[in-house]
Amino acid sequence: MDAATIQKITIWILPVLLAVSLHEAAHAWMADKKGDATARLMGRLTFNPLKHIDPIGTIVVPALMLFATGFAFGWAKPVPVDARNLHNPKKDMMWVALAGPVSNFIMAVLWAVFLNISVLFVDSRSSISMFFLLMPVAGITINVILGVLNLLPIPPLDGGRIMAGILPPAASMQYSKIEPYGFFIIIALMLSGMLSSIIFPVVNLFLIALSAISGLDIEVFYRLLSAI
């Protein structure tokens, strides 16, 4: 493993682990608030990434897809939710699903604030200073992509759960039947290039807004991102 690869891993690993852990913990927290303590009792209401990582979905598949397509897609261990314990199962499942992407957008804002502070102390001649610029850029990017991707209305993504909560009961039941094929739909969209066309215009809007919070011009932000 060369030095450039080690540097990339060092920059990305903390933002990715935090993004995944916070996303899953947010699901567990909202489920607990809505009446189902299943995830909390199973130790999933935690930021500890070891409780949320799926070795295949979080590590192996994203790595293989990144090398094969240049775009990484993966998943963490699903947070268990027993809808029978929820106060209003249909409505509450929607809120449980929404909690994950919202947590990613909140974390993206926090990374933008961190980047804003880092800019004040940066010294482009120092590799340590650059690390504290590049890591928050990675943090903003991964959280925005996760947030937007998970809001796609394709079961079992969070957006699919939200859509099922919005639709009338009969339509919701029919819509939920898509779930066994959802993963294959996402893979097909990705391999065809349609997934990027769908999500990246939205991702770009978020990055423009967050780069403003960070105090960087969006072009500078993208130059830093390309350096990772």
C-alpha cells in the first residue's frame, strides 16, 4: 500500500465511520422516542461504529464498487425496529426513516463549521494543516451524499420508508412490495449512470450552501475534494 492510498484512508476513515454510525444511531434514537426500544436494548443507540458496521456492506462491497465504477455504494447493519411497539406504526416508521438522512445533513453542517475554523489556521506548506482542511471536506461530502442517496424513494432506502408512510394504506402496501428488488434497482441505476444524474445535481446544491458556511468558494472546495 503506497503513501497516497494511506493518506486517502486516513482522511476518509473518520468521516465515513462517523457518518454511518450517526445515521444508524439516529434511527435507533427516533425509534426509542416513538416507543420501540428494540434497537436501544440491542446496543444500537451508540456512535460506536463496531455496533453498526456490516463487514460486507460497509467495507467489501463499497471497496469493490469504487475500484470497478468509481462510485461507492454500501450499507450498514439495519437498525431493528418492531413497528408493533410504535405509537403510530405507519407515521412513526416514516419519522424513524427520516432521522437517518437528517442526521447526515446536521453532521455535514458541523463539518462545514469545522472547515471554517480550519481555514483560519491553514498553512498550505504544512501537511498537518492540509489534513485539517481535507478531512472536513471529506466529512461534508460523504454526509451529503449519504443523506441525498438515502432519500431516494426506493425501498429499502429511507426515502422508500418515508414514501410508504406518506401513501394511503393500500398504495403503501403495493409500494412496499418493491423492497426485495430495491437493491438491484439501485445497482442498475448506478451502472447505467442514471444514479449520478439523479443525485449529484442535488448534492451539488448542498455543497454550494455548505461551502459558503465553510468560508470557501465552491471551486476551491472542489479542488480540495479532488486532492483527496
